[in-house]
Amino acid sequence: MERPAGTGVGPRRDTDEPTGVDLRLLDALRAFMTESLMVLDEEWTVRANLAPPGGLIGRGIGLGLHTLVDMHPDDALEVMNLGLHAFATSPGWYGSKVVRMRTGDGTYGRYEIAAFNRFDDPDIGGMVVRTREVPEDVTEDWWGDRPATAVRTLAELLPIGVLLLDANANVVFANANACGMLGREPEVLKDEGLLAVVESADRPQVERALAAALADPARQSCTVALTAGPVERVQVHVVSEGAPGLVTSLVVTLEDVTERHRTQRELEARANRDPLTGLWNRVALSDLLHRRFDGERPTLVAYLDLDGFKEVNDTWGHERGDEVLVAVADSLVGHLGGERTVARLGGDEFIVVGDPDDPMLTSGWLSHVVAVGSSSAGVAIGCCVGSAVRRHDETVREVLHRADQAMYEAKAARRRR
């Protein structure tokens, strides 16, 4: 229900009319009130609240809280629609609707919310909201029912998750797809918020996107992992409308990108991993060394070439040789741990990257690790190791070349012995 501006809706104050009501008597009369009156500022935050003790719905809405906190999730969209219209009207506007609100015992009751635009009033200076309980048999007069219902119907039909957030980034509406993706009921999402279902490492991305969209009308997006539910990863799109500094709501869409992300990781693994051993390949090794060099991190490159591997292939065949390579790779990774990087260049050549002062990157220890791996595969082979510490401004290719040369020098020295 709506009335045009200038109709004088709402009580008129006559400062000369005596009421005999002082603040003490007014406080005592609150117990007999059957409705509540609130004054909201431009951000829909409660600035004043006159209600029965304990609140009209069984608990009070404190000052500074948002008015949508107790709204039924299915009605929040309609209330948001009413509010968006209300705060865009001229002083004197009036509108109302019937909604469901959560009471003190956790159930929902039906209440009429009437809004009066009194931003022109020097004493009120805000939106007056009157709330009163209505019987179950009263016909609901939904202001703006058609557009709001159409939006909600569209949200339910879309094959993506849709959330509506208020100016404080609180969830006020969630369609069925969003609830299914996030593994939460609408009321739980409303209470816990969006960030509660995002992995902690990814929460800063969402916080930045929401903050940017609330500061100015914008479109933001990010991809995050979820903590629960059947969906592991979603792409989050945040859209806001309004004027700079006056954004009142956000539309958040969620797209399930779990399979896309998994496929991308598999493609990256194929591109960066040696298919036989699972170690980093030449491309990934080059990227790693470039990152270390760009960060000016001291780096040692150890070049390993297996001794006697050709005889394994010639004697037992390439399948047996592959088993030995896998065993050596597993031994290198198992003994060297995550602080060092192990890569396979191809054939029987391996690279280990770490810090120059690392005691586990000596030729003796690396040869021992290779011997342990080969013996687990039932053969006894060793290796020659050549190491190079990166010099200032030296390129990746130059460091690898020096390590390779050092390995051949070690192999030649062994033959001379």
C-alpha cells in the first residue's frame, strides 16, 4: 500500500497541545504498546526505537543494528525492495507491507511494516518505521509485490546461486541453488554470513570484493574454496548499484567451478609434471628458478646423472628401467622433503634445487639417496653429481649449464680413478 507525498499521512505534532506525558510516564506506558516505532538513518540503521519492554517481537532491536536482522529470509527481498524505493522518495511518502519476523521463541509471526519518509523533519530527520502484529486472517497488502516476486522467481530459476546482501554485507536472501552450493539453510546463511562458508585463506578476497562494491557501484569477482557443502570451489561475482557512498544492497552470484578448477589443475600438472615420476619437468623447473632469481634468493642447483642405468635398460628392458627411475624419484622426494625442489629433465637426469648452505645437497648425500632408491627397486646404481651456486646476474640457462659441466667433470674424474 502506498500513498503519494504531501497527503499528510502520519501524526502531526502540535507543540501547543498538552499531553501530560513526561519521560517517566512514557516509559511506564511502553508496557501497554502494541506496536513499535523506529527511526532509521540513510543506511537503514536504527537510530531511535520506541517499543514495548523486550521488543514487539519478544526481543528488542538495539540501536545501531540493521532492521533486516529478524526478517524471514523469504520476505527479506520484498522488504529490501520496499526500502530501496522508500529511501529514494520525497519527504511525506508512505508505504507498507506485511512480512514475517522472527519472535523471541524462534517462530515467525506476521507483522505490518509501515514506512514514513520524514527526513525533512528537524526533530525526526529519518525514516519512521511503524511495526505492528496482524492477525493471520488479514489479507496481505504487499507493496511492490509484482516486481519483487518476479525477481525472486527469476533468482530461483537461474542455474546459479544468488544472494542478496544489505549495506552491512548481511545475507537477506538466498535462492535454493545458493543454499545447496553452500550446504546451508537460508536462516543459517542469514545468521552466519557468507564469509563463514569460505575457506579462511580465501576470505580476504571476498572481504575486499564486498568492501569495494559497497564503497562505490562496481562489479567485483573472485574464485574461492568453500568449507562445506557439495561444491568445493565457486566463482563469486558481486554487483552493486547506487551512487558513490550510497550503495544500499549487493547482488552476489555463485557459479560452481569445481570441475573447471580440477580440469585446470590437471592440465597444469600435465604441462608442469613429468608423466612418469610426477616430478617437476624442465618447464616448471625453469619457472621456479626464474622466481628464485627474481627474488634474489641464493640458489644451488645440483645436476644428477645416474651411473649404470643404461645397463638396466639393456638387460631388463625399458619397463624395468622406468621402475628404477620412479624408485629413485620417490627416494629423492622422500629424503629431501618439501624445502627442496626435485625435477627430472629426461632420461636418467635429475635436478635438485635448494639453498647453497643446505647440508643435504652435498654430492655424498645425494648419491646415498639415489642408491637407497635404486636398491628398493632391486638394482644397485650410483650417480654423478655436479653443483653450481648462482652468481649475480647469472641466467637460468647459465646456471644449469655450469651444473651440467660440473657433473661431467665429476663423471670424468670417476673414470680416471
